[in-house]
Amino acid sequence: MALEAALAGLQAEANCPICLDYLRDPVTIECGHNFCRCCIQKSWEDRQDSFPCPVCRHPCQELQLRSNTQLGNMADIAKLLYITRSKRHRGEQTRLCEKHNEVLTLFCEEDLEVLCVLCTQPPDHQDHYVRSIEEAASHHRKSLTSYIQSLKKDVADLQVLLTTQEREPLELREKVENQRQKLFSEFEHLNQILDHEHEAALSRLADEQKHVQQKLNANMTAFSNYISTLRSLQKEVAEKSVMSEVKLLTDIKSIHDKYESLKTPALYSFKLRKEGFSLPPQYSVLQKIIHKFKTDVTLDPETAHPNLLTAEDKKSVTFVTKRERLYPNLKRFIFSPVVLGSEAFNSGRHYWEVKVDDKPEWMVGVCIDSLSRKGKHLPTGQNRCWAIQLLNGDYVAQSAVPVTLVLKEKPRGIGIYLDYELGEISFYNLNGRSHIHSF
């Protein structure tokens, strides 16, 4: 309404007081009023010595007609605005079918399209439910009104969920801090050799916090974006619902589709992984592990490579250059100098020891039972074997990703701790009961 009033005022100022039309070649007289040049000259053509202003009757001199180019430009602009506004109003009142150039008076409820009479002729829209745009607009205005109420409720409900979710980072920090304090309390009882395990556990905790925080942030962003979408749709629906029938029904299908396709984001809830914050038993004093989980492992001669001679007590093995003549056995390793233990584990926690003494090369560890006996090398890169190896003077943790180890003291024996429940294998140097590496 303010814009309409401003345009009306501009048009009034751009009119000549004599002809009441837009100013043409406007001039300003002595008193400051403006007229078309031809109009003021015609008004004064019978005057000899007195030239009163047609508006205020101020006596003026004829020769004081000053051209007002700027006002002429404003009059042209006002005229253009009036023409444009008139065309727009006429277009809003009567819209024509682009296909048949007929007035749009009908609406197809099946295709949600505004139609003219010719549009309803077969085959287009045949057997469709078609009614007047007035009736259709009334029906869809009611639908849009129901959308508004539903959208308002959805926004309010989601705002509550978002407020709840915004409290989650604080709870996350509190829980992480509690876990961190628990870790520090446990690590106070560990010796200096296990310091790097302390750092690794804290790193896992930080990664877990970062991961959960990212998920929470992403979830809150999803809620905020969805609320923005709802508000945008709410605004669009509100604007659409007060338009004229044709404008309301034009592209009404897109609003229906947007509303029907709304999908509320799922609320993300987190739970910190227990195993990431409760230290497994191998991080406690090794002696406790030995006392509680020590297992007597013997060697299985049937798996021994032909160059490996197993002792009668099955507690030791010797490499010999001359191969033994042995009967065929599918369990025996043919190419790799390997012998497996007789015991197999598929649950629980177990600890055993292997003496390596001063051997220049050796490998001890854990393999899966279905390991191929015909390979030239143990498949440590395929998560089938986990072992510690001395090769060419270097100590290496062999697994999917080999890790070179730096040991302060050459081990003469290796302690192996298998925690089947946690899925971890740890190796210890028996010289000083120090931890070497964990898979």
C-alpha cells in the first residue's frame, strides 16, 4: 500500500495543472509552479501586461519561462511506471493459455494444472476431474492452511529436539572427561615401559570424541537445515495461499510435492565404545597375566617342516640341514620352516612363552588354523598371522602393516598373550618383563 501511494504521489507531481496530463516540455515560472510550455503559453496568449499563475495567481513576467529538463525526465519515468503497473494488473486479472491463447478458467485436479476450455478437449486431460479455478482455489487454499499449521508444529517439535541435541556436546565432554580421569587413575599404577600405551589410549579416546562430535555437529546441522527448509516452505505456502486463484494454482504441484517429500532427520545418539576406555588386562603388571592366564603350549610334530626336528617332549625344535624322510601329511608345512603348537584357542585369554636364546633368525606368534601349508612365506600381510620376527638383525612386528621395532635389550625369550575376547595379541620381552608390541 505504501508503494501504491508513493507511485500515486509521483504521478500527481508529474501532471500539468492545466491539461492534467503528464508534463510535456515542462517549464517553471516565477512563482515556482510547473506547466507544459504550450499550456502556459496558451493560457497567457490573450494577456498584455498581467500574467497570473493559473495555480496561485501570482503576477509573473512572460519572459521568465525556465525549461525544467529534470522534471520532464521524471514525468517520463512516472508515465512508464504507470503503464507497466497497468499492464501487470491486467495480466494478473486475466491470464491466457500459452497453448490456445484462451482465458484460463479451469483446473485439472489429477495433473494439478490450470487450463482453458480448449485444453480439456480429448485426448489431453480426458476423464480427469476438472473444475472451475474458483472452486479449485478455495479447495487448495484450505489445504495450504492445513500445511501452515502442520509446518508450525513441525518447526516447534524440531526446535525442541534441536535444543535437546545441543546439550549432547556437554554430556559428551563430561563423559569423555570421566573416562579420561579413569584412564589417568589406571595408568598411575603402570610402570614407565607402558607409557606409550597410555598415550595410545588417550589418542583413541580423542579420536572417539572427535568422531562423535563430528556426528553430533552433522546431526545438528541437518536439523537446522531442515528447520530452515520448513520455514522457507511455510513462508512460500503462506504467500501462495493469499494469491489470486490462477497464481495460487500455478505450480501448485511443486508445493504439494515439497510438502509430501518432507523427511525429518533422525536424532543421533552416541555411546562411547567401552573397549576404548577400559584398559585390557595386558596393560597391568605382566606377572598378574602370567599367574592367571599361563598356558602350557606344546609343538605339533605333524605340522613341522621337514628341516625342523621336534624334541620328544614337544617343547623345543631344532633346525637341521638334512631333511627327514617323513610320510605325506596335509598338515605339514612344505616350503616355510614352520611348526605350529598343538593347542588351538577360540575363546578366552591365554599366555605362553617361547625361548629364542641367541638364534640369529626366528619368528614367533599366532596364526589362524586354516593357514596354507604350501606357501613359501607366511601370509602376514593378509591378517592371517601376527608375529614378532628377527631377520637380518632387525626386529619387526609382522602383520597386515609391518612395524619395525626398536628394542633396548635383545630378548632371549618372548612372552605371548592372546586376549581372544578383545581381539588383541601382545608380546613381551622376558628379559625384563617389558612390553614389545600389541596387535
